[in-house]
Amino acid sequence: MPQLSGQWLTFREFSGVEGYSEAFHRRCIDPLIRKYGKNPDALKDVLSRLPAKLSDGGDISLLIESFINVPVLVKLWKQDAEFGPDANMYFDSSIKNIFCTEDIVVLAQMVASQL
């Protein structure tokens, strides 16, 4: 099992993901914004049922242990006067040594569906 690098990357920062970016956003990010965009703090409700803990960044962030040594960091931002609500998922850069691009999308979709 590859060691964690400690370097967090968004999906778009991985090489070779261009053809998957739209699907990633539609399947993984949009559902988070729809569900938590108006109330990001409601994301705390999943702490009792998932291997997750609060983290730093965004208006609220959760660090989710999707598999051993395969963390997913989810960040949400509230709507303000200038911008609508937003969300993103971050992955340790070592995930590319474990999963192919398509599998990262599937993993992220599975995480999003559990939130």
C-alpha cells in the first residue's frame, strides 16, 4: 500500500482527467452543493455514522477515511453576497498509485452518496 504523501489535490489537478471532469462535478460535487449548499453545518451529522472527522478549510471540512490510507477531504463553502455555495473534494496525491482516474470518480461518487 502506498504511503500518504500529505499533498492534497483536487480532481482537476491530476493529470489525464480532462475527459472525466464534467462527470466528476456532476456526480460528486453537484449533489453536495444541492444537499448542503444552504446549510453546510448539516454535514456534521455524518460524523456519527462514517469514519470521518472535522478538518480545516472551507466553511466546514470533513476528512473521511474511505479505505485504509485512502482519505477524502470534503470542503464546503456557504453562499455569500458575491458567490453561490460551493464544494470540492481533495485526495492525497498517492491515490493515483492506487486507483485509475475512472475509479477515483467512482470512489468520490460513493463518498458523496454517503454524505
